[in-house]
Amino acid sequence: MSADTKSANRHMEFLLTLRRRGIGDQAVLRAMDEIPRDRFVALEHTESAYADQALPIACGQTISQPYVVAYMTEQLRLRPHHRVLEIGTGSGYQAAVLSRLAREVVSVERYRTLAEHARERLRAVGCGNVEVVMGDGMLGAPGKAPFDRIIVTAAAETTPQALIDQLADDGILLLPLGPHNGPQQIVKLTKSAAGLARENLIAVRFVPLLAGQAREL
Ligand code: SAH
């Protein structure tokens, strides 16, 4: 089998796995199809880029499992006019997927190395509507609020109040909640005049959301 055929097969298998696991939103599947995940992993992991698994990236962090990326993206119910805040840029992959479905994405990362690499990759794959910001995502991006959607891709022990404050009316905040290295769950908070409605979704395993900017790197 040629390298091209092998990679086309892997790509088809990738989409099939997402469908089989219950991702039904065509726009989300299209975005997952169009963003080349192999460009967001280290060279030594290119072969596994389309397997449904998390992979290590720099600074001891991980690029999330494709199913979880697709699932969270689907749960955000994105509309083309939405402004989205992501906490935990990591590789930039989730931000790239979001950028295909929303008007603008602001993504906050506490490691300078990760933020810089993500910026380069996002530019290289043509995601011009993503802004990567260095900082402590627990504080959100106050100068750029409010956001129609907020997604946190690191596990929080409690919901950061700043993120609730920066969520627009009718906004959705999606985050993994639970102890570091313990059982975590994706929680969906919807803001309305009546307050915040909470829905508990799937069980997950994320790296921890840590306060403050990283001191090194
Ligand atoms: N969305 C990423 C997955 C990132 S893993 C992707 O698609 O690749 C979680 C990321 O959250 C890590 O890069 C980690 O450094 C970052 N992080 C953890 N706590 C943070 C905080 N308080 N502010 C910003 N980023 C944070």
C-alpha cells in the first residue's frame, strides 16, 4: 500500500470512529476532517496522529483525544457569529477545530513555549481567526469579554468565577471538573436570566488547570 493510500485510510477510519462513537453534527465532523491533526503533534507521533488517543506534547502536557475534542465541540453548539474563549491552548488543535465553526477564537495558555508553537502551527494551517494569549486562563481574558462560548481543556477543581463573569447571556461554558488525577466529568453550564443551569456529561481525564503563568518555558 502506498504511503498516500495508507494515510487516506487512516483519515477515513478517524472519521468513522468519531461517527461510531456518536458524533453526529455534520459541521463538527467536517471541521475534524479538515484540520490536519498530524500538524499539531510532534514528528515522532505523526504515525499515531489519527488514532483516537491523547498524545504527549511539550511541557509535560497532552493534545486531547480526538473523540473528546469532537464531543466538546459538538456540545458547544457553535454558530458562525460566535466569539469563543478557550483555556489551555496546548498544541492549538482544539482551537483550530473551533476556528472553523466560530467567528473568532481567543485561546489562553500558561506556557510560553506552547503558546508560541501553537501560534506558528495555527498560522501554517491557515486559522487566521485564532488569537493565542499567554497568561493565566483562570482569569479568562477580561479585556476581550464577553464570550458566547467558553471551553476549558484542563481539569478544574472548581469553576473559576472569572469565566462565569465573562460568559455572555445565553452563553455556554464547558469544562472538565474534578480532582487532579482523579475522576473528572465534563460539565456544561448555560447562563440565562434565571441563573446557571448545570448538566453533567461524560467522564474524562485531563491534565490539571493550574493557577498562574508557568515560571519557566
Ligand atoms: N486544547 C489543547 C489541550 C491542552 S492540555 C489541545 O488541543 O492540544 C491543557 C493545557 O492547559 C496545557 O497546555 C496547560 O499548560 C494548559 N493550562 C493549564 N492551566 C492553565 C491556566 N491556568 N491557564 C492557561 N492554560 C492552562
